[in-house]
Amino acid sequence: MTTLHHEHPVHDHIHGPACGHPEVPHGDHVDYAHDGHMHRLHSGHWDECEPAGHVAHQGHDHRHGDGCGHASVLHGDHVDYLHDGHRHAEHDGHWDDH
């Protein structure tokens, strides 16, 4: 899975542990869930951090939802669940890795 490099224009907010936005581990960096999308610090600016393509999470029997024990973050038109260092989103009867 590759990640697109799209700089987020006019992002004056500084994300960090006390900024009030959820921290989302994502590979070798941390994303911040903000206004329905993910931001990451990259070379002195903030990028949109979105996966390219569709990656189904194989063998995921756990059902996410209210009270499942995993943090949820708004992501576009759906909710992702933070699970084992990545995000899961329900899609067409399975869970996608984000």
C-alpha cells in the first residue's frame, strides 16, 4: 500500500500530544485525525495522509462498533476504528486496512 503525498494547504494548527485531535499510529509516523481526514508532519509542512487503493484486512472476525473497546475516528463519510496500529473501516461486508 502506498500513501499519496498531498500537502494540506493553509494548515496553521500545530498537532501534537495535547492538541485535542486523536493520534493515529500509521507505519513509521503518527497521523492526526482532523476535520474528517488524516494529517501527518512531513518536511516542515502537513500532508494529507490517505492510502492509495483498496486493501481488505484478511481474517478480521472482530466486529467494531460502539463499546467494542477500540477508539473511533471520523474519516470522510465513515468511521475508522484504531486497531493494532492501523485503522479499520467497514466496506462491502469486510474490513479495510487504512
